Amino acid sequence: MSNTALKPWTADNYDLSLEYYFTKGGVASIGVFQKDLADFWGNLNQPLTSGLANTLGLEQAYVGWTVVTKVNVGSARISGAEFNFNRTLDFLPGWARYLAINANGTTLHLQGANGADFNRFISRTGNFSLSWNRSPISARVNFNYRGRQRNSAQTGAQYGTTAGFYEYYDSRYNVDVNVEYTYSRRVRLFANARNILNQPQVLERYSPTSASYANGYRHEEFGVQFTVGLKGTF
């Protein structure tokens, strides 16, 4: 149901960053941040009680039904750090001076009431790419890292627990490769390969009190995806 009494959450944001710009282009930066949230949202999924019906403005006739909605659960805090690096390696000799590096990463720390809806948050992410660009050829290798991601809460009696039980996507990384050849001003050939190491996606169900064998729930492999094509401008 839609909770018409749901208040918008508000936040006080604090950011501090240090940046350095290279003479011939590029930047290196690092920063920290903190967001203090009030009236943060959380998920409610439980049988309706008389008191809860009054709070949500529902008729007493619905007492005993299961209500699924969002409510304000109180304060929460998101703090973290991030970095970014972007630089061409034109100071290197020979062919290496056509290389460029791009890298960035973020780490988050979440704090809040037990009912705070932190689903879909990823605590750590990172990206790194190494590219080479000298006409008529350009190439890039991309590395992407996604930390563990918490999804929805679960009922876990079959795993020996009934509280603090959640689904997670396990941490994983992908490596992609892209190559492009400029045949003329109007015609370019390209080839892309995604997830060249065929890293799986693993879904876990976990709580602090569950047995370790209960963590793995689903293991998915999607294979390596190849794309070869022709780009034209007319």
C-alpha cells in the first residue's frame, strides 16, 4: 500500500576533497563525505495491528492482514571516501606515450535504525581502465569491481534463523575489451568482448547465525559476449 503519511527524508551533507590537475591534462583527487539523514525510509512487512492501523490511517477491519509499505524509521548516516585518477602517459617514450589510465573507487559505511532501507547499496566499487589511442587504432581494457550488495530481507527458518536474514549479491569483477579501427572519416570497424573471464554472479542468503553452507543460493554464468560491427557516417 502507499503510505500517504510518509514524510520526505532530508539530509545535511558534508564534503571535503583534495584535487590536483596535471599540466598537460588529467586530474588526481581524493575526498571524504558524510550525509546525515532525518526521517529516513524503511520497509514495513508485517501483520497489521490495531495501533499500526491507526498510525497508517487504515480501518480496523484490516487488522490481521499483512501490510507492505514504506515508513519513516528515524535517522541514518552514510559516510565514505572516494578517489579519481585520470592521466595520459605522454611522458613515456615511444608507443607507451599513447597510453592513458583512468581509475576511480568509492567505499561507503552505512548506519541507521534496524528498519532503514539500505537495500541495493554497494559498499565498495572500483573501476580501472587502460587505453591506447593512436590513429587509426584505439583500444581499451576495462576492469570493474562491485562489492557485496545487500538485497531484500528474507525469512530464514529453513536455515536456522528468523532475524537479520538477507539476500546478497556476492562481490564480483568484470573485464571488458574494446578495439576500434578508423578506416576513413566515414567508416570505422569495432570489436567488443564483455566479461572475458566469464565471472559468475552469485546470489547468497546469509545471516550472522546461519551456517556457512547456507550462504550460496544461486550461481549464474552468462558467458563471454562478443560484438563485431561496422560504424558508418553518411
